[in-house]
Amino acid sequence: MLFIVAPLLGMFVHTAVPELADTVGDQKVISSIRLTLWTSAGATLVFALLAIPFAYLLARYDFPLKRMVLAIVDVPVVIPHTAAGIAVLGVISRDTVAGKAASAVGLNLVGHPIGIALAMAFVSIPFLINAARDGFENVPVRLEQAAMNLGASPMRVFFSVSLPLAWRSIVGGMVMMFARGMSEFGAVVIVAYHPMVAPVLIYERFGAFGLDHARPVAVLFILVSLVFFVLLRLVSRSAYVQGRKHQ
Amino acid sequence: MFRVENISKSLGPFSLDEVSFRCAAGDYFVILGRSGAGKTLLLEIMAGIRSPDAGALILDQRDITSLRIQNRGVGLVFQDQAVFPHMSVAANLAFPLKRKGWGRSYIRRRIHQLAQTTGLEHLLDRFPSTLSGGEVQRAVLARTLASEPRLLLLDEPLNSLDVQYKRELQTLLSHLNQQGQTIIHVTHDYQEASALASKVAVMENGRIQQQGPLPEVFRNPASSFVAEFVGIRNFFRGNVENPPGGDHKIFRIRGSSLFFILPSHVPNSVASITLEAKNILLSRSRPDTSALNNFKGRVQQVIPASLGMEVVVDVGVTLAVLVTRESLSRLNVRKDQQVWVSFKASSINVGSSVGPDPV
């Protein structure tokens, strides 16, 4: 516990209030934090649309090589994040199919917020898939059968029974995915040094100006992250409490 | 009219073996069997949750065997209740109604109607986690009724309830049946069957052992399993003989040298008999009565029963005798004591005729 708290606390103690106030006024810092938040949120929301149905399939159906699929889902967590960045870059750079398709509509994914979001999603999506899968696995199959017996189509069963009952795990997974995406450095820096997300900016300040210049940015970003993290935890907790109440 | 024709299904070590029966519109059909006899699997096949390996299900002249679960018109009340925990009672009841595309005001009216029938009016806004077992069971029943099933399937619906709720729900079920709802109800409790059923089928190891109108099955069990299951303690297989020069016929019990004296009008084709435990007299010395059947035996067991005490006596075969607690203490009967049992020839119920031995 001390190991986690002490360095963070030390950082806060070493940061003077005027320094922090200057940082808040630094347009570059603010826009990078804003970029970080919305790319991560965008990545989470867009990929949730795919990850949630996929997690449902994993929870409900058996298919050949399912164990392998489950292992593959976890791969982004265990590989070095710079390597993950290289992998993402390999898919979106201009000479690939995806890159060419994007260029056709006038988009260069490398160095673009969409590229950043893809890098964030790549390393953080396992958190959402696994949490959602756990959530769906905990919904009794009996309830889905009962719903079908009462005349509901599979689609209606999913939206009116499975999804609401797994919701608290899904929201928890989305919070984790968002938080993980927001704090990602390694994969993002490979795909896009500019525009700078906050972790890259902190690294740049550290490299160019040293510890004293990097610290206030780090402190500010941690504060913003913590505020969001606590808020989202509260939201998922209320989903959790409601879920508990109904079970 | 619902017909189950030769339904077979293997599921791991367990299988249903050519199960067939007919259930007429308006019947209250009870399938009796121990847990593990295949009752739930059979219900799941009827509801379409599982598909059979072979056989057919015909509902109102239509083959529904491979019809989708949603379109069968068969409502199943699961044993584990399966109430939607994230919805109020009213929302649970509304669930099947919304599918039919009815207007809000109709749905509201219908919910209140159903709540009235099932005594849920004051609970409509509550969530299932705040309800008692009996209330949840009624909510689930009302929800299934809301889907207007042509056939209502009940899986041990009274199992988890205490005596008072049980009686309430029993009354409700027979009321629904009287209003024309066809019901198939599976249970392990023969008293439930005798209270509700118009027809029964007794199931053992994935097969139907015997089926028919309730009084017939309960009076003439086709096998010792059925007899035991429907609460008959004294069931014997054997054959009728005419001793030379006698006024009476005798029933020689299979696997024993023992025979009972029968009234002379009993047909020779009779292959099994039953004796009600309450029609057998117990005494310490040889009774001096007109009863023709008198046997000396040894008390094997004395068991409390709902209507007194059951004394199990070994007379060569075991006979269960029902006596009141007062008689028992007056006679001072204990385990391993020698006693006499006697019964009239006319108190023997003759069962089914000679046929293939079902067990």
C-alpha cells in the first residue's frame, strides 16, 4: 500500500501550487489531456459495440478452438506495449488495406486521433471483453430460456434479459478499458507522437526539460484521471448496487 | 389435444425411452416420478428447450416437434422459478404481453386481471427479491398465463412451498383447470397428484410405467414400483389357483409358498393384488373372527405414519398394517415380537389381469 501511495504522494508534495496553476494555464497541456480523454472514451464506446456481443458469444456458445480464442483475447495484455504499437501501425500505415481505405476518404490514420484510439483499444479491450464475458456467464441460462418460452425473440432476450443483468460487469469493464486506454503510452507513441496524448507529453517534457517540468503535468494528469476514475467507479457501483438489489 | 409419441432422448448417462401419452383438452395430467426419472427433461422437450432424438409432439393436430420455442403455444413454469430479477412483478407479467403488440391500456388491464386471479394485486410494484417463495411462484405462474399458452407445463410447482402456500396454489391450479386450461404437471408427490390430477402417468428411469385416469392407476397399480409410488404398501404379484374341493380360490404369491384366500368370484386371470394397510387387523394371539386370512408373523418395524402407526410384519412376505397409536400402546407391540395379522378375503383388491410384466 505504502509502495503505491508514497511515490504518488511525494510527487504531489514536490509540486508547488503556482507551478500547477501555470500548467493548468498551458494550452498545450490542456489540449493533450482533452485529447487523451476523448480518444480513450471514443475507443471504449465504439469498441464496446463489438466487444459486448462478442463477449456474449464467448459466454454462451461453444465452438472449435474456443480456448485458443480466449487466450488470444488476453494477448494484448502480455505483450510489450511498444510491440503492440508496432502491430497496430502495421495494420493502419498507408501501404496497408486499412490505410489505403482511409486514404481514399482523405484520412491518414497514423498520427491521427483515430490511430491513437485504435492503439488504445488494442491494449485495453481485453479488460472489457473479459469483464463482459464474466457478466454474461453469471446470467442464468434459465432466465433466457424462460424469456424465449414467453415468446421473446433472441434479440429481445439479449436486450431485455441478458444485457441488463450483465450490465454492472460491462460498465465495470468499460471503466477499466477507458482508464487503461487513457494511461497508455507505449502503443500510442509508436502510432502517433503528435498529436500528443498526456502520457506522451509527460515523456516529452521529461526528455526535453527534465523532471521538474514533467512533474506538474504528471500531477495534473493524475488528478484528472483520478477524478474520472472515481466518478466512473461510482457510476459502475450504482449499477452494481442495482444489480445486487435485483438478484 | 396434445399427443406425445415415442419421444426418446439420450443425455449423458440418462435417457428417455419411447415416452408416449395423450392429454385431452381440459385434462389435468400429472406425471409422477422420483427425481431423476426424466420428468424435467420431458417437459423441456415439450417446451422446445431441448430437441428429442426421436418421436413427435402433436398439439391440436399440428406437429410442433421442430417448431421454435417461441411459437409453440406451450408455457413452462420452471422448477427454479426463473423470475426476471431486474423487473418488478408488473414488468414480469407484461413481458409476454408486449410481444403481442397490444396497446398499453390493454396490457395494464390484462396485468390487473392476472394479478387478481393469482392474488398478486398488492405486489405488482415489488421486485422479486422482496417476495416470498409462494409469491414468486404465483408471479411466475401469472407471467406464463399472460402468454396464453394452449398447454401449461408445471415442473414441481409446489415443491418449494410451505403447507399454507401449497394449499393456496393447489386451489388456484385446479381453478385454472376448471376454467379450461389444459395442464401437464410433473411431481414426485403422489398426494399432489391425487389432489389435482384427472389423469396420471407414473415414470421410472425414463419410461412411463403406467398411465390412465387417476382412480384406475391408484386402485390397480401395474407394478410394485407404481404401487409403492402411489402410496400402496401391500402389493403382490402372483397367480390365482382353484384348490380342489374348496369354496374359495387362492392367490399364490410369486416367490413365496404363502397364499391368500380370495373370494370365489375372482377371475383366474388376476395377476396382482393390493391390500390396504388399514384393512388388516393386528392382534397378539390368534384372532377368533370370520376373517379367512390369518397369519402369524414377526414385527419388523414400527413407523409413524400420517394416520397413526404403520407396523411392518413379516409373515413370509412383508405386510404393512396401519393401527392407531392407542391400539398400538394397548397391544404393546414392539419390534421382533410375535403377532397375528388377519384380513377378510373380500378386502383384497384384485388388480390388473395377466399381461406382460412391466418391470
